[in-house]
Amino acid sequence: MMTYVNIVGKSKEKAMEALRDLSVDMPEVCVMDKAIYSQLREAYPIERGGFIYEPSQSMMNLDDGILTLFRGTERVGHFNCDQVISGKTEMLGEEDFFFEWSKVPSKDQINELKDKIENALKPFDVKYTISNK
């Protein structure tokens, strides 16, 4: 299951940083967003505009640009990519951000994540939608 977030507003980048910060403290989800996707395409290019990315690689081996999105190695260096960054890049689609659940979440877990997302985005001048698929 995925929890998708679309964000609109002048503080969109700051809002996305807040969602990345939230993900580091939630072991039951990993994330993907347009900025991570862009950095992965640069770090792991292949022919025809795609890229090769194995989420099991260590965060320490990733490009500094990707680590900067999580505010550097000190916050995420002890995790493996499969605990923080989703390998399902193709699922991003038109969405700005998604949380990928590691197992089917309960209704309470979904509601808890929704509350955490809302609290994380509250300080920013953005509008957002949250959906689960």
C-alpha cells in the first residue's frame, strides 16, 4: 500500500523536506519523491532515459545530492536504502511524494501517518492532498 501526498504552494520544497524527515523516524515506511527520483536518475543512468537503482545499497554509497535531501549522512547513514528510499520509482507517477508501507497497514496506522503528515506540513504555506492506494 502507498500513501501519496500532493503539495501545492510556495513552500513546497520545505514541506517535502519535512516529509523526508518524518520518514527517517518511521521504520514501517520508505519514501520516494520527485527530488529523490531526479537525483537517482543522475546517479544511476542507463540508456533510454531510465536508471538502475538497487535500494539495498548503503546510503553511504549514494550520491551526496541524495543525502543532502535527507540533510546529510548523519541522519540516515546508519540505515540501508531499502529502509528509507523506495525502489518503486515507477509508482511516483504524477504524485509529489509517497510513503510505501512495508506491510499492509491497519486503519489506525494509516490515520496515524495522516496525522503526522498534517502536523509536519502545518508550518508551511502549502495546500496538500493525501490519498491511499
